[in-house]
Amino acid sequence: MSKFDHILEKTKNLVVLYVEDDLVVREATKLLLDNFFKEIIVADDGEAGLLTYTIYKSKIDLIISDIEMPKMNGLEMIEAIRKIDNNIPIIIATAFTDDKYFLKAEELNVDKYFPKPINLDSVIDVLTKISQNIDK
């Protein structure tokens, strides 16, 4: 079984909440993620992401979020979600390398990071590393 097949076997039935404010990035990344997951629910900022999570929390298996967004940034959204569910796997997609973001993300029990721009290699790499965490 190839690495891709192994990942797909673990992710094909999962529902992902993907939170990204940039429309072009959001649409391109959703197309990429559609290859791995059963369903991608999208939100365009942290506030919408938190609301979407509270509505669909029983359905969502994994969260992928940008950090810098209007209304509520990704870390603020994750902090609010962690008060509801401390175990849901969360991946941050970011172009930022600021240590304060990584320290806060670590404090919030973020599982992994996708470097932006997200590409197939980074998706496979990160999903391989968290595949044990996303087993249901």
C-alpha cells in the first residue's frame, strides 16, 4: 500500500472544518483537501469557524485553520473550541513563523502545521504524522 493510499484509508470518511479568510486560498485548498476527506465544511473567518463548529461539532472530525483572519483569529477560535472539546485534532495552516503563534498553538494543543501555500506534499506529510490521532 502506498503512503497516499494509507492516508486515504484513514481520512476518506472524515469531515473537516476548514477556516480560511482568503477566498482564492480557501477554494484552491478545498479542492486539494477534497481528495482526502469525505466532506470539507468551510468558514471564512474565526468567528464563522467557531459558530460552524458549535453547530456541526458532532459531525466534525478535524479542524484546519489559518491564524490571521478578521473578526476572530485562528488561535482565538481554537481557544474557544478547546473549551468545548480538548481532543479534536487541529492543524494550523500558516505562512507565519512568529514564535508567539507557535507557543500559543502549543499551549492550545494544536497537533500540526501546514506551511502556506499548502501543497500536496505538505498535506501528505502532515496527515501521515497525525494519522494515529485521526483513527476513529
